[in-house]
Amino acid sequence: MAETINWQDFAKIDMRVGTIVEVNDFPEARNPAYQVHIDFGEEIGIKKTSAQITTLYTKEKLLGTQVVAVVNFPKKQIANFMSECLILGAVNGKDVVLLQPEATVANGLKIS
């Protein structure tokens, strides 16, 4: 188990629901990945990320899918691409199962 955090630490994490609006191959990535663009609504807009989710998801299956992501990480350079958020998923070896809302909700809704 990871280190225990307090409520104030958890409150700093800004997790939001967004809809995937664009998915591209990312051949420059060290591990198989996609470049994913996610619409988080009016307040946040569209953010992009690199996601190692190629084993269970095709680009076509991802388009229009709602996901949960952390949107307040600092930008991170991955190869020639700047990642702006982190999609959340359950990791089982090389397979990542995306965390998704059970029903369609408005883009940008906070997770709490």
C-alpha cells in the first residue's frame, strides 16, 4: 500500500470527467501509446495526454468515450509530445482498464 495521505493532500487532486474527442497513434513513445485529446468542458477546455491503453482499446472505440482524469498535474514532456493531464485506469500488467462514469455526465464535472 502507498503512503497514507491526509484530506488536505487528497483535496489538492483535481479529477474531472471528460470526453475523448481525438486519438492519434504515438510511434515516438517508448511503450505503445496513443495521443489523446479530452474535452473537459468550458472551464478547462481540451487537454491532451499520452496514454498506454493500446492493448484493450482501439482509437475508434475511444472516440466519444468519457473518462476520469487528473487535470492539475504540471505538463510533462513525453518524447515530442506535451502531456497535460493523466487518464485514470486500473492497471493489470500491460492492460489498463479506464475508469469511467456509469452514465453520461457533463464534461468537466469534478470527482469527489
